[in-house]
Amino acid sequence: MLNLKNFIDYVEKQNPNEPEFLQAVTEVVEDLIPYINEYHPEYADLKILERLVEPERVVSFRVAWLDDQNNIQVNRGYRVQMNSAIGPYKGGLRFSPTVNLSILKFLAFEQVFKNALTSLPIGGGKGGSNFDPKGKSDNEIMRFCQSFMTELYRHIGAETDVPAGDIGVGGREIGYLFGQYKRIQNNFTGVLTGKGVQWGGSYIRPEATGYGLLYFVQSIFENNDETLDGKVVSISGAGNVAFYAAEKALSFGAKVITLSNSTGTIYDKDGFTHEKLVYIAKLGRNLAEFPERYPSATFHAGQKPWQFVCDIALPCATQNELDQQDATTLISNGCICVAEGANMPSTAEAIKVFHDAKIAYAPGKAANAGGVAVSGLEMSQNSIGQQWSSSKVDERLKHIMANIYKTCLRYGKEKDGYINYLKGANLGGFIKVAESMKAQGVL
Ligand code: NDP
């Protein structure tokens, strides 16, 4: 019999000073351990959980590069290859000064379950660097990416490990990383996803995480015979995920009232239009300037969006951006659904508030799986040398999100009828990985 407290103590002892990793593991094993004890005691004998929390491989390396003043800069690069039971490692690269091993291990761990939920043959990994792309010139970004790939190339491959983008790594960075890989290996292959559509990328990949998030939210409402038409939506972040989530929410007839970044939050009482979103994209990080052109909006420096009254909250910025107090405010303002575009944006205490209030809470590992799902489709297209149309990729994305929703429903329905999507996602993802590990022997 597995004991929850003993297991968490064990993980903490093995991984000291890694609070985010411990948080992600705790969130999962709280659901898995009772399930294993009741239905699959053999997983305890096979030490499946102990093996799951130990990355198969962690690579850490020096990234030295020259800035525009010809000064030498040194950063640290990482790749965490967490689990390859169901396919090659797959997961994004994050470039941010906040990157450390704890954060990458939590992201890689989450990725294992998320990728399993997509039903595609992809394992879990994550990587990145403490490099800060903000304020860097194009040439500096290119030199950094080339130096990063000059080490990373030996650890990845189309059938070994296929990185993608994440915070701070978009189409431009993927281009530089791919170019350097190709130059070193003399091999044009699907080793990265998020590529440009002219050179091996998939249509709908930039949109996929935000769109997929809204498809998942739509399923939640449809399950209650409701639609998103007229619902008020609050979104955090103003990056890739936040933008396409906002666009899709508008297309479903919802009213989106906030976007944010690390400088603060724009609140628009009239809601954003497509035209306003295009303008925000033009402003870059200068969100404070938005109200000058659109007086229906106000800018709240240094504040998060969760104080504004909404039906649906979509945290799409970063981990632990929504805490217990934010959750309490959302609930008292009548919010009925929180769905995560970001990875682990809600703290453990916030999740408890959502569950206690019995509102719909959709965790990132299920709700934001659309991005990696279309990355998986990009790998399929690369391996057969084809490119599918936007509508075909979007159809497949909808189908995958609907299946993830069904999996969450199947494993997450409580005795009182409440749907615990977190439990559903944890169990649904875990079973596939655990059975594969069991079949492949002691590794
Ligand atoms: P981007 O880099 O495109 O955008 C991130 C946005 O979040 C920026 O607006 C950024 O603002 C804001 N942000 C970051 N940190 C903070 C903070 N501490 N406080 C307030 N705002 C902050 O990243 P993505 O949109 O790609 O990713 C967002 C989240 O979604 C991440 O958690 C990522 O792991 C997750 N995700 C992304 C996927 C994808 O396909 N891109 C797939 C699945 C999950 P600023 O510019 O001021 O820093």
C-alpha cells in the first residue's frame, strides 16, 4: 500500500529546494495513490510512481554567446527528458530569467500526463534557459539560439526528443534553433515543432493552445446544455496563448474584458473586439497605452485581472499567478469556470477553493493540451512529408480536445455528480503511461 505522506516526503528528500516540482507531483499523486491502492496495487510493487518522478535524463549545459557590444555572456541551458514510455520526449523550451531546474522538472512532469491525454504517441520533456530575451536585438537572439543548439543537438532528434516553443520561444527562436540544427547535422528533419508553414510547420500551431482551451471550455458548457454566447471572460497574459484564446472566445460570442502582462492589466468594460486585439498586439508590452486609443478601457499597473467580475477565468500567463485570495475573489464575484491556458497557474490553495465551491476547474494538463496535440500532428505531417490544410488540422484539434474532455469526464466524475477535471486528467493520463511502463519492463 502506498502512503501519500510518505511518498511526498520521499520526493521532497530526493529533490530538495524544488518547490514547483514538489507542487506538481503532489497535485498528481493525491489522486493517483488512492486509485492505485484500490484498483492497481501491482503499480506499487512495480514502483511506477517512484520511476515516474525520476527524470530519465537531465542535461544541463553552458551557453556562451557574444552580445552586440562583443561582451561574452554566459547562460545555463537545460533539457529534462522525463518519460519516453509512450513516445519520443516532447515539450517546449522556455527562455526566461526565472527558469531553473525545479520549474523545468514540474513542466516536464505535467507534460507526461498532458501528452498521454492527447492520445498521440509522445512522451514528456521540457527545456530552456535562464536567458532573458526581453530587450535583446535580433542578432543577439540568433547568436544565443545558435550557441544553445550547438550543445542541445546531440541530445535530440525526430525520433528521440522533439522540442517546441514556450514562454520566450516563438516562431523566430524556433527558426534560429532549427537552422543551427540543420547546419550541424546536415539533415532537414522534424526535430522541432512550431516551425514556419513554409518550411515544415503545421497550420494552426500558433493558434492551437488558445483555440484548444476554448474548445475544452465549450465542452464544459455544452455538458450543462449551455453555450459561451454572452459569457464574460477574464484572461491573463498577452502572449501566444492569451491572444488566440481571446480570439476564439470572441468567435463563440463571449465578451473578453481583460488581458495582462507583467506590467499590469487592461480592463475594457465594453469588451475587446478583433480590431482592439490587433492593436494590443501592435503595442507589444506597452499595454498601458491602450486606454489612450480606447477610452472604454483602463490600465491597472502591477495588478492581476482576477478582481473583475466574470463568468469564466482563463489564466494564460505563468505558473502560480492565481492564488487563494484571487480564487476567493473570483468565486464571490460569481465566476463559474476556471480553465488554465498556462501550466499550473493556480496554486494548490486556489484549486481547493474552486473544488470546495464546486465550480468547473479545468487544469492546464487537459485544457491547454491543444498546443502539444498540434505539435504531434506537425510531427506526423513531417514524417510522411505532407502538409495538411488549416481546416483539417483544426478539425483534428477539435476531435482531440473533445476526446480529452471525455477522458476527464470518465475518470473525474464524483459520486455526487461533480466533475473533478483535475482527477480525471491525472488518472486518464497516468493509466496509459503506467501500462506502457509495465509492458516495457524495469527501466
Ligand atoms: P508568451 O511568452 O507568448 O506570453 C506569456 C505572457 O504571459 C506574456 O504576456 C507575459 O508578459 C505574461 N507573463 C509572464 N510571466 C508573468 C508574470 N509573472 N506576471 C504577469 N504576466 C506574466 O508565452 P505563451 O503564451 O506561449 O505561454 C503562456 C503559458 O502557457 C505558459 O505557462 C506556457 O507554459 C503555457 N503553454 C503554452 C503553450 C504554447 O503552445 N505556447 C502550450 C501549453 C502551455 P511579459 O511579456 O510582461 O513577461
